[in-house]
Amino acid sequence: MSVTIDKLLMDQINAALDEIRPHLIVDGGNIEVVELTDDMELKVKWMGNCEFCSMSAMTMKAGVEQAIRQTLPQIKKVTAINGVA
């Protein structure tokens, strides 16, 4: 089950992701929001080259999670539904 993401929250999530998107796009990748669960877990999907990149785990920790947690501390966890494990 997932939380209904209101427009303001979705705008805040995307604004946080927009901080790292230029770095992903330069390498032929991107990221998109899949869902926000009731437990406040944000699920994202790697796109393009990011889906197969061996650095995606590091990018998640040092880029995506940090950007989300700085802006939206109520989000407890960020996970990718795809990508290299």
C-alpha cells in the first residue's frame, strides 16, 4: 500500500531529486519516483545508464538519500526498485 502523494510533497521530492539529476543525466541516466509507502519509504527507479551502473549504490547513499533527507526528514528510507545490487 502506498501513501497518496499530494502535489506539495511530490514537488518537494522532485526538487530534492533535481539537485542530483544533472549528474545522472550527464552520464546518460536519470531517476523517477515510483511510490511513497505508508512507512514513508520512497521507492525510486533508475533510468537509462543508471539502471546498469556499478556506482548506483554509492549514488543512492551519497546523492539521492542525502538530498531527500536534507529536504524531507519525514522520509525514513529511499530504495531503488531496480539497478545493480
